[in-house]
Amino acid sequence: MKARIKFKKYGALRFIGHLDVMRFFQKAIRRAHIPIAYTGGYSPHMIMSFANPLGIGITSEGEYFDIELKESISSAEAVSRLNAVMVEGIEVLSFRQIAEEKKMTGMAIVAAADYLLDLVPGTLPDDWETQMDAFLAQSEIRILKQTKRSEKEVDIKPLIYRMEVQDHKLFMQLAAGSVENLKPGLVMEAFCRFLDADATQLKFALCRLEMYADSGDENARNLVTLESLGTVIE
């Protein structure tokens, strides 16, 4: 049986990296007596994989990792046990059974993510909110993107699924995952260039709100949350 765990990361713990988060959950799972399965061999380790590691300094309302269980445990019991051993800054939100196929892991299927940027006043021109439509109306939004081996100029417009102002904050829905991945910082770099603003002076707090899989086809995108692809274990 495989299960998907959704959690939030906030406060001071936004400054710990992915490896520390992974080690923390390994300890928490042992302390909570979650019946996780281990690999075989001389050096067994927990079978777990994270959907899309979160960058340092970013909070999140919707992080995911998948585990394999050696026996069933109810979703309510698992959430209760895990939260009993959590620390301030991490909270488990749900625990759901998912499909057994390897191709359905969160790491394999994540396709998009929502972000909310809370901009520090004065770091963008005063009219930045009214310039959003014009920015998105461009035929291309080209930016230098770092690859594993070099830099290349790419058009990031197809990777921006939504971008809008929400109560003076900036909401973005961007491509995410192993196939296409766009970071909010690159979008803001392009937006600053469009506004003729200094990107090095830009300051904002960033929160990842949710992650999605795409259940559509080449003709139409249909984003569904990773949580919704699992079922509650009774």
C-alpha cells in the first residue's frame, strides 16, 4: 500500500533545506510508529519520495511526499500520530492512499504549482498592478534560464498558467515538475525588466499554496491537486 502525506511548512522552519526536512520526517515517522516499508539489502532505508522539494526561505501550505506502508493505518490515526511528534513550523494536513503504479508518484506526476508573493512596498513601481495585463499580453516573455550545464534564453510565457493580483499580493500558477519547471523568481525578473525596475531591489515573501497533476491531454490542461488523487483510509 502506498500513501501520500500533505503538510505545511511555515515560520522559522522555512529556512531549513530539503535534506533536513527529509531527515526530520524519517525521525517523525519512527516516533509516530507509522508502519512504513523499508528497502532490502545491507543498508535498508525508508521508501519515501518528495513531489517537488521546496526552496529555502519559502513557506508552503501544500507540500507532499509519498511513502510505502507494510500494513494499513487509518488516515485519521496517521495524521494524529504524526502531528503529536511535529515541531512548530511543520503540520501534517492529510494522509491518503494512492495508486500503486510507480508512474503515479507525486514526483512523477507533479505538473504545476500555485504561489503567492507578498511584495515589500516600494520595491516595484507604484503602477505595477495595472501593468499586469500588458505584461501577460506580450507575444513572448523571454528570459535567461539556468540549466545544468549552461544558460539559455527561453520563452517562459507558455509556463505561466495564471498570474493575477489578489488583495495587493501577486498570485501565480506556474509549470512545475521534471518536464517543465518555472520558478517565481524568474517570472519576477522578467516582470521587473518589463517595468524597467531594478530586480536586485525586489523583496517579497513567497508561499507555495498547492501542487497539481495534469489529468488532461495535449488539447486541454486539467489540473487536479495531488491530494485529490488519493483516498481516505478508514
